[in-house]
Amino acid sequence: MSNYESLSETQQFACRVIADHARSTAFAIADGILPGNEGRNYVLRKIMRRAIYHGREHLGFKEPFFYKVCDRVIDQMHEAFPELAVQRDFVTKMVRLEEERFGNTMTVGLGKLSELTITSEGVSNEELFPRIAKLYDTYGTPRDLIRVFLEEKGITFEEDDFNQRFDAALQQLQQQSGIGKTERKSEISPIYAELLEVVGPSKFHGYETTRVEESDVVGIVKADTRVDELKEGEDGLVVLRDTPFYAESGGQVGDVGVIFNNEARLKVVDTFAPLSGLILHKSKVESGSIKVGDKVAALVDEFKRDATRRNHTATHLVHAALKEVLGTHVKQAGSVVAPNYLRFDFTHYQPMSDLEIKEVEDLVNRYILQNEPVNTNMMALEEAMRSGAVAMFGEK
């Protein structure tokens, strides 16, 4: 008889949970997902902690064990999935760190639970369940352990009633905090789709020039309504047939500048594209008036454009330096590129040390001092990838 067959039904179930969750964990971390508090990172953390809890509670493991199971997954599956072998050390490190972290939070959570149940006599269910849900959500205290503790203190519930109340309190807590959910993008106004259908896509010339001498005004939107004219002092969105203005994309802010002719001058304060091909120039008429059908010139603020381009290049230099200093697991998780600053979000399993920050700074400065030329090449995705381009977030 195998060791597995000699185990109780509860212990066998725990083994199956651990095996299943170890597979998910190894593949997720190898793919760049790290345990965290939001979205898919939160899902991974819950998967890992459920497996760790079952090992500790039902199989009696006192020391870290889950990282060894994940390593066994890699042993079994690396031939079919070579990326697992490449990321073996990183997967092992991440799982062990999370396992040790969960051990600490679980100890703290049980202490918090003991404090709570001692003072919970006379507390209504409406007050009690938000508190115990927070213990589960914040400290990782397992819900079945919470229920056992409550019963020991004389606070009993039918299982279905307990689970319904607990789930409702947990859902309310996570809705308030935003944990585990992805923010919805702002809904796009129907006027934009209608406008694009009528006027067609704009032609973008911003890679070659910052000035278009003659373009047609093909559309104007004011207060979510299509209009034929903007007068002096009014704000609106202007659509040009040809434009040198770069629309906000990929974290880079939109261009600013001016649109003008002999009768009018507009200050462009932002440029964005709510739909592919529809480039909207957020503008204020400083003098005169502008109408659909007018001929205008469009001029980008070159100083701000060049400053933005430098910061955009800098984000790629930062990314390359982070990979070199911290490891290839570092992946971009967002960015802001503006004329006067940049922000680069990335995934890593712990705060950077002062020495690591200094190394990244030195590398980026070294790249800058090399003063390599930057070229823009338009090509198909497959060709770009073959040339060595790095695509983030499933870019198309």
C-alpha cells in the first residue's frame, strides 16, 4: 500500500490540493505573475496560501514545503515546457518567500482572531462578520480555522449560514478596497464611433515632422455633441484630416501645440485617440473662430515633444537596466511618460536595496552617455520580434 493510500480522506484531499496548486503556481510564476494583492496576483496568492494551509493544517508540515513541491513540478514538466527550467531558481525563491511570509501572517492572524473572539460577546453578526472577513483577507487566517475558533468561544453557526454571511462580508470588503478586481476602463462616448464613421481615420505624420502646413478640419465636438464651429474662448475637440500630433498611447502623454490659420488660433492642450484612427485635439480657441471645412496649419510644441521622447527612451533604458541588475523576471507593469518626468512600474518580489538602485542609475547613465541614435521603424509584429523587439502586455 502506498503512503497516499494510508492517509485519511482529509489528508488525501490535502495532497490533491497541494499537487494541483503547485502546478498552477509554478507555471504562473514562470510566466511572470507574482503573488500580490490585486487582480491575477491576488488569485495566485490565494492559490498558494490554500495549498500551504492544507499542508500545515492537515499534513502536519511545520517547515516550508510547498517550494519543494513546485520544484518537483518543474522536474516532471520541464521537457515539455523548457521555460520552467529556465525560471527554476526564480520560482523556488518566490514560492519560499511567500511561504515564509504566509507563515508569519498566519501566526499574527491567529493571534488577532483570539483577541477578537474574546471581545466579541454581544457583538451583532453585522459587526462580527466584517471583522473576521478582514482577518481572512488581511492576515490570511483560513475561514475553517476562524469557524473552529468561534465555536470554541461558544459562537456557533450552521455551515451554510456561516459561509453565506462570510462571503457577503468578504465581497463587501474587497469591493471597498478594490482588491482582486480589475478597474473598468472609462466607457467610450458613442459620439466618437459616429464621428469616426463619418470623417474616417486621420493621417498621422508625427514620426516624420512636427508641423503640417495644410490640413482640413473634418470634425468638431463640444460637450459630447458634434458642432460645426468653435468661437473665441470656447473649448472643444478638433479632428484634422492630417496631423503631426501624437495621441496619448502606451503611457506617453499626448502632444500639445497650436492649430491656426489667418482667421483663428487654437491652443492644443492634449491629444488622445479614444478609437483607433480617431485623433482628437483637445483645444481652446484663443482668437477668431474655426469651422468644419476650414484649412489650417498644425504645429506641435517641439520642446515638449523632444522632452517626452527622451523620457520615453529612458523608460526602455530603465527596463533594460532593471533586468540586468535584478533578473530577467522583471516585467513592465505600466508607465507614465511626460515632458517633465517619467514613471516606470515593474514586477519584483521585494523592495530594491540602495545598492541595486545605484547600479540601475549607473547603468542608465552609461547608456545615455553612449549617445546611440534612436530610429523609428514601422514593421509587422513578427518581423519586429525577429529583430529583437520586446513586446509587453500582448502588444499587437
